[in-house]
Amino acid sequence: MNSLNIRTDACELDFLSLGALVHRLDPGLIPFRKARSFDIHVSGGEYNVSANLADCFGLKTGVATAMVKYPIGELVQARVREAGVTPFYKWFDHDGVRGPNIATVYSDRGLGVRAPVVFYNRSNEAGSLLKPGDFDWKKIFASGVRWFHSGGIFAALSETTAELIIEGMQAAKAAGAIVSFDLNYRAKLWAAIGGLKRTHEVMGRIVENVDVLIGNEEDLQKGLGITGPDVHATSKLDPEVFFKSIDGVVHKYPNIKGVATTLREVHSTNRHEWAAVVWLNGHRYISPTTHLDVHDRIGGGDGFAAGLIYGLITGRSPEEALRLGWAHGALLTTFPGDVTMAKLEEVEAFAKGGSARVQR
């Protein structure tokens, strides 16, 4: 048992996320400045977890987000339907010139010693316009939701998005749902709305409503202002670095029941060492460490979160839940795009120590 008191009665949704949807333009190995064509990936840190849980793990999931009435919006809606995620849209009209827009993410994957590059156009983003009152939480939660999730990227989009997260979390708690939050600290986003002081104030108010926190030691230190070891002076794979920060987190936020993160040592763009850890109700759990041959690293952390949450929702032991998150995050880095292409049996097999030998 994982001691989170997750609802076991009939619920319309197992999982609901709140965040902004984006579309990522990906020319693959070609640097973006040299690109002549690209793939379009629909994603969003919070949405990715919903999509992974629906498509790979077969849970009933939803996303509360902004949607714009224009062709890019129609493309995004189609991908959401394809993933099997139930949408709750706040609609915006596009003026034909300036927006509001679905944000664009530009990336190339890099190779070997050449690092991946990611940059953004979040100008006049519909997601940043979301505010308290935009969703009828009472109606959404009336049919039952087991787990509610949001993240730090959405919190940093504007003055109003963090307030919406808190509103949603409080409605989720009142309805008996577990609440999780992925810190996902992004310095550039927070600098635009007040810097570290603003970050700590906003993130702190959000985390007061959270049961399960996802974030590495740098997220904890920069996002929450928790003191801890120098993250640049220690091994990225040392779980003790992460666990030393946990005491400060749970002392400051006694409502926190679980904290989880991935551990990644990057040797080159395509060679990583990968592990994960969970602290749950005072107990520590550590995954194996595995070598990754990475195709596309974006979304690996969201893949970990999805597998971990699936394990917890379905009553697996903390060790099993951690292994499922570790395995699914690892598999996700072998696919193009931000969301999963894995099958549950593949995740289960790898979590139990399966190999990459050919399946005949």
C-alpha cells in the first residue's frame, strides 16, 4: 500500500491535469537554422502526463486548458482526441493577425557532442490568459476525479495562471482527489514576472496544497528556496543529494506526503545514465541505474511522472510504482516527440528487468 488514500470508488476520471498546450516544431538532427521541414509534436508539461496515462496505461484522463479557434487549434484538438484525453477547453477567438496563440516550441535533437537546442515563441499565448473562474471545477469534479496535477511551467506563464492552479487544487482537495505538482523550474519564464523572489512566493503558496511533489534538487532549491547541497559539485546520480533536500521540504510543507525525481547523468546528447528516486511517507526508494541510448530526450521526466502515478493509482507498492515510472521515462526517450509510444507490456517488462533483445 502507498498510504496516499487514493479514491477507490467509481470516478469519471482517474487523472486530470491543468496546463497550457503547445506545438513543437522538430527538424530532428538538423539545426533549426538549416531546417527545410519538421515534424509537429503536440505537448505541454502537464498535458503530457495525461496523454501518457491514457495512451500507454489505459487510464481515464482529462486536461483543462486554453484552446484557440484557428487551424493550429484544430490540429492540437485532433492530437488530444487521438491520445484519448478528455478536454475541458476555455475557448479563445483568434483575431487573424496577432492571436491569442497556441505557443510554439522550436527544437532540434542534436547528436553526440552537439547538444539539443530548444527555444520558444510564447507571445500572446492563450494559456497565459487563463485565470480563476475560467473552469467550473465543481461540475468537473462532480463525477469523481482520483488525481489532479499541474506544474511550474504553467505557473510561470502569467500573474493569473498560478492563481488558477491554486483554485483548481483547492477544488480537487475538497472533492477528495490527490494533488500533485511538477516544479519544472524555468528561470527565463520566472524572470519575466518577477524573478526568484516572486518564484518562491508563488511556488510556496501552490505547494501548500500539494500531496505529491515532483522535482529534482535544483527545482527544490531554485523553485522553493530550499537550501541543500551544491547541485553542480556532486554526481547527478547520487540519490543522497536529493534526499538531503527532502528534510527541508517536508519541514516547511508538512502536507507533502511524497517527493519524486529522475536522476540523469549526461555523457553526450545520446548517451545518458538514468535512475529515479521517491520519498514517500518517510521511506526512501531508489531505482536501478540504466544506460540510455537517447533518441529524443524531451518528455522523459513527464514519462517518469506518468508511470509513477499509474503505479500509485492502481495500488502498486512504492517500489513497483517507482520502477514503472523509471521504465516508462526511459522508454519515452527512445521515441520522437514529447508523449509516449510505449505499450504497457513493454513498460512492465523493462520495469522487471527486461532486455532489448529482438522479439520474434
